[in-house]
Amino acid sequence: MSGFSIYLIFFLIIALNYGIMGLGLNLQWGYTGLFNAGVVGFYAIGAYGAAILVGPDRDYLIGGFDLPWPVAILGGMALAALAALIVGLATLRLREEYLAIATFGIALSLQLVALNFESLTGGANGLVGLPRPLFHLFEDSTTYNLFFLGLVIVILGIVWFGLELAVRSPWGRLLRAVREDESAARSLGKNITLIRLQVFVLGCSLIGLSGGLYVAFIGFVSPTDFLPLLTFQVWAMLIVGGSGNNAGAVLGAVVVWALWTMSGLAISRVAPVELQSQAGAIQVMLIGLLIVAMLIFRPRGLIGEKTGGS
């Protein structure tokens, strides 16, 4: 297998896993209008939750339950959902900006917890040596990565199909009613707070699922994986692909991650040495320019929400 094929497999695993996270955010924002400014926080909860549950027992760390990966990932999702429930109960009855402030604060706080609660998270060194699911069954890492890509595609397909059924149902039409005119939906006797809470918890659990899959693939987790930049990237993916469209959320993840990785590679090869230390800032600028271009020329995204139905 060529070097390009090996890298393409790795690229697609990360991009499609971000697509799962984008689907969770799309359910919240694209269909219901909930502004989650702390995506990376719930991603971190899912990742660390899975890592603690699946990791080996270590005398110097809390946790290490050595559970099977499916149980660990479901546990990470449950923890992300629980955190979303707590945040949602505290904020969703208030105006939208309170949810944005709360989720942003949660994300920053969780990164500090991951960095300083060394007995649980491993601190700056992170949690290393995590087992990778079924890795022992494969002869080399390339074959394993191909298997994991298939696994991510299957999980992405299940999530996408489930969300499509949900948003095409009466419940999905109710979500769009809440997004378009909350007062009108409330006048029809709908419990708006309960609906928004359901969406917020479900979306955050999908974001937690993405975090668990990331750790399962990498076999390592540290606070540097959960910088606020990731929230910016996922929002960019949704804007570029098109909110209110599940296919757009996945396409946006692939497009934005391709621009991010290719620009980083180009900078490392052609930019002067003194500029390479600024590669991250240049990449952010490029994504920002892409967002501006999309808002000007295609404000609905590459494949935005279909009009006249779902």
C-alpha cells in the first residue's frame, strides 16, 4: 500500500469522526437553534470517560477499570449526556446567550481539570498505553487502520440514519418549529424547555461518542487534544457544509479537515523557517477566510438545508 493510501486512511478516520461530532452539533444548532460554544468540552468528557473506563489498573491513577471498549465508549457518551443534562437544566430556561456562556465556560474548565487533576487524567502527560480495540488481531497498523476506518464509517452511518429518521419525524418538524418561532410553538402547548433539553443532551452524547472513538483509535489522551480551537474547527465544518443538513455536516468535516491538514503540510514544506512556528495561526486564518467566502457566496453552505421539508 502506498504512502498516500496510508495517509488517506488516517485522514478519513479523523475527518469522519469529526463528522459524527458535526452531526451532534447540527442537531443542536442546525435543527433546533441551540448555540453550543463548548463542543470541545463534551468531546473531552467522552474521551476521558472512555479512557478511564478502558485503561489498565495503575496504582498512581484513579480509575483503570479495564472494561471492554464498547462499554467504555457508551460510558463516555453517558458522562457527556449527564454533563449536558446538568448544564441544560441550569440554562435552557434562560435566553440563548446563557447556554453559549455556560458551554464555553464548561469547556475551559474541563481543560483545566484535565491539566491539573493528575491522579485522574494524568495531567499534562495524559493517559498513555490505552489498549486499542481488536488491535491484536491484525498483523500491522496499516491493516488495523483500514479496519478502524470501516468501523467509523459504520458508526457514522448508523448515527446519520438514526438522525435522518428523527428529523423527518413529527419530532423533527417540532425542532424546526422551535428554531423558527419558539413563541408560536409554545402557543401550541409544546414544552419548549423539554424539547431543547432532549436535543442538547442527545447532541452532546454524540459529541462524546466522537471523543471516545478518537481515544480508541489513538490509544492516548491528553489536555492538548481539547483546545478551544477544536470548537472553532467543528463550527467551521458545519458552516461550510451547511447547517440543517446531516450530509452537509459530514461533507463540511471532510472539506475543512482537508484544508487544515493540507495547509499545514504546505506551510511545513514551502514557508520560511521563521514562519513555520506560526503555522497554526495561518491555518486558522485560512479557515476564517473560507468561512467568510461561504457566508458571502453560499450562506447556506455547500449543501444547506432543503427548503419546503426536511
